[in-house]
Amino acid sequence: MSDSFLTIRREGPVEHLTLNRPDVRNAFNEQVIAELASWAARAADDPGLRVVVLAGAGKVFSAGADAAWMARMAGYSHAENVKDAEGAAAMFRAINALPCAVIGRIHGAALGGGSGLAAVCDVVVATDTAIFGFTETKLGILPAMISPFVLPKIGVSAARELFLTGMRFDAARAKEIGLVHAVVPESLLDETVQRYVTEVLSAAPSAVAAAKDLIPRVWGQSPEAVAALTTGAIAAQRVSPEGQDGLRAFLEKRKPAWVVEPT
């Protein structure tokens, strides 16, 4: 399946979503944002979808905002800018909230909104030559829409350094601050992504979704404040069909029904 600026390839429970504007380094504009939002709405309602691999075509993952889009923004009123920003913010929220695992496959560069996309991925694998940057302040703007997703990943201290300077940083630094989870040579990029895909497919889909939902609700809270939430969550999962199958499979020394064997 292909949209104008997205390429979508499905392999069973795994969907490969690729930004497909290599001529402009997979830069964002209104249409890319609208297509990503539309895709995310479809993905959220797909019970068979368990893993998404998010990538970029060509030499880079995404270089951020499209120059032509920024030129149009320069003439927008405040109200028009608010409306434009609300669309982008909703897109990031929709991808961030997907109940399946989203794995970012990062190569080349992930700048501005490209680093924002990395932040809404659950797992990020980057090549050792990849470059990141919250470069908005270099353009006289700021990384506001992506900040709710970036800050939980990299923390306040790193955000102060990288948001305020707009400096670019390498994959090793991105891993150090939590934006990236694995850094590998380009020759091992797809192999490493596939290893994460296989790991997710060995976990129960309902447990993955529940764990993903639990994390932001527990993060930053005291154990006492979330005691009812956490005990209720584990109790609900234990009595769920997949929870029951998983416990029985463990006791019977067999694989549970949800496991997808690698092909």
C-alpha cells in the first residue's frame, strides 16, 4: 500500500512504515503530517497489528521541516499557526499512543521533527553514523510540539542543553540520554531491528498494549499513589485470555499461542 509520501508494507502482524520523500530528505509538511495521522488512526483500530517499523527512504530518516512549508508558515497569522501546530501535535500524540510496539529505524539524520518521531517510538535502533538534533532554535522557533514526548526520554538536563543550543549530536550521545536504545554499524541495522521485532512477537499483544499504557500513568508517581492502578492492572492481565494462556504455557513448558516464529 502507498500513500503520496508514505510507503506501507505489511508482513503478517508487522507493518513497515517508510517516510518516502527522499528528494527532500523526508522532510515534514502538512501532507506528510496528515498522512501520518491518518495512518495512525487506522493502525490504532487494527487488532492484528503488533509491531510497526518506522523508517525513512533514501539517505536520511528525516531532516525535519520542509523549507516550502516553513516559507508558508512565515506568512501565517497567530491563529493559523495554532491550527497548523495542533495538527502536528495530534499526529505525534496518535503515534505515541498506539497500542502496539513502534520501532524506529534511524539512519543518516533525524533532525527537528525527525528526532521528535524517534521520541514517540518505543524502541529506536540507529546507525553509528546517524546524527540527531532539536535544531528548531537555530531557525528562531522551538521544539514545543515534540517536547511532551522528548522530555520523558532524555530528561530536563539534556533538554536544556540540546533545546537551547540546537546543537547536533551523534548516535552515541543519543543512546547516552535515552533517545536511542541500540547503536550499530549500518550493515547490522536491519538485523538488529528484526531482533527487536522478534522479541516483541514473543510477548503477548494484550500485555504489550497494557504495559505501554501503564508506563506514562506510573512514571513520576509514588508507589503509594499508583498502588490501586498497578495491582488492578496485573490482576486484570492475569485473568485475561492471554494471561491465562501464558501462565499455563509456562507451567506446561510450551510456547503460548501468540508467539510468532521467525521466518
